[in-house]
Amino acid sequence: MSTSDHYSPQFFKEIAAHCNAYKGADKWRSIFQLTTTLGLFIMACSLMFYSLNFSYWVTILLTFPTAGLLARIFIFQHDCGHGSFFVSKKANDWTGRFLSTLTAIPYDFWRRSHNIHHSTSGNLDRCGVGDIDVITVKEYQALSKWKKALYRIYRNPFVLLIVGTPLYIMLMQRIPYNQGAYFRDTYKTLSLSITWKSTMLTNVTLILFYGSISLLVGIIPLVSIALPILIVAAWFYGWAFFVQHQFENTHWERNENWSRQEAALMGSSYFALPKVLQWFSGNIGLHHIHHMCSTIPNYKLQECMDARPELKEINKLTLLQSLKCARLKLWDEEKKRLVAI
């Protein structure tokens, strides 16, 4: 019996209705978040630049809060992609494109692929775009030895998270290509025209933006500051995104039994982070609520959960508990849980 079997279809409808009551942006709260976080980020980058005159170890230490601020900025870009940061679509899109200059993640491409992820999450027959690849036990057993080895390498935490996420953000996001699921029978991709336009325009913007900064401060100081920030922020993104869906009692179903609401709530975790980390992550750990209603802005997610206390117990993962998720690699359709190989 899966965890979701404890809840009735009516329960999922009630939770969906509850979450929908919190959707919609508050313009002034968004502006306050944006200006204060950008201000802190600029100050942190300035301190890192100033610290180069003394000790690079101090610069490295300052990297962690600065990367946390960049992660928070990415959440604002993420909200813009869902149309939840501002009421106006233009305001969301242009804010998201502006923020992509800092995060190095192409806004329009990421927005489309991530929204596909939301519409297919937990569906074994339709997933593929915007997801971390996960296959079933039977699909793994049917792979050739070569593909089994590739999958094990791909799902290795060091490869996937420590090496993979920085490379994905800094290198692979610079290259327009069809991104999809490579280990599944159902191979899904995103239109290459969408990928090409968004990626190349972001690349041009990055060259102009960071090229101008390098003329002011020098290429070596720029790389010494920007590279560690992007690497640490990528680790933060990577782990947060990984544990949002890759936990033992997550939820997957074949298309004929798949329910969007059930998959949203039961297939997404509540990553209960310490308050400081929750602030840096823009409440994205309340991911089960976010998937139930993706148009709730980040600053209303906690309010939504507080109003329905049972949401605090569904798929709850602490920071320590989340570490156990790294060994899980396959979905067992019989046991209805994610398992190790």
C-alpha cells in the first residue's frame, strides 16, 4: 500500500481548493523581496571583491551566503516562470530574463521545460522533460550491460550532483540541444527552436554583462568570485531539486492510473529546512504545496501550509533524513517506492 492510499480523492480536491486560495502575486511583497535580495547580493559580491586584497580564504567563506542569495534570486526567476511573482505576464517574463543574467539559466527555455515537468510529474508514461531521469526496476533489468553502467554512473550522487549540476548550469545551459529522458522507453524532448532562441539570447547577454564587469574589475577577480558562487549555488539547486521528488515514499503511476492532484501532493516532498536555509531557498522546500498550485508565490507557501497543519506531516524530510535519498535510484512498481539498485 502506498502512502497516498491513506487519503481519499476528496481529500486531494480539498487540498487543491485550499491551495488555490493562496495563488496570485502581491506586487509590493514581490518588489520588496526582489530589491532587498538583489541589494544584499550586490553587497555580498562587493565584500568578496574587497576580501581579495586580504585572503582568498575569506573570499571562499563569503561564497556560501552569496551563493545562498543567488539561489534565492533563482526562486524569484522560478516564480516568474510560473506567472506568480507579478500579476503582469510581461513583468514576470522580463524580470525572469533579467534575473537569468545572474543565475545563468535561460529563462524562456527553463520556463517551458519546467512547466512540462509540472504537468507530467509522477507519470511513468509521460515524464522526460525537466526531470531527473529515473527508471523502474523492470526497465533497468531490460537495459544492456552498457546502459546499466551508464545509468549507475548517471545516478551516482557525486556525478549527478557534485559534478553534474555545476556543469549543467555553466556549460550545458550554454548549448542549445533537445533535453529529455535518455534511459526510458518514452523519450520526450522540448522543441529545438525554443531551446535555441532562449539559450543563445542568454549567452549573448551573459557575454555583454560579464564582459563589461571584467573591463571594470579584471578577468581574474571576476572569475575568482563568480565561479565559486555559481558552483555552490548549483549544488544548492541540485540537492533541493533532487530531494523534491527522489525520496523513498514518492509517488509514480502509469498514465491510466495517474492523477495530477495526487501526484502533485504525494510525489513531492516537504523539505523541512532550518529557517535560515528556508529563507535562502525561498520556501521551495514546501514543494508538495507548490506542485498542488504552482501559481502560489514563494512568500505565501508557508501561510498556505500553516492553515492546513496536516500538510506539515505529508512527505516530510529533514536535512539529515534527506541524505538517505542519495542511494535511491529505481522505482519499484510492485512495492510502490524508490529503491537502491
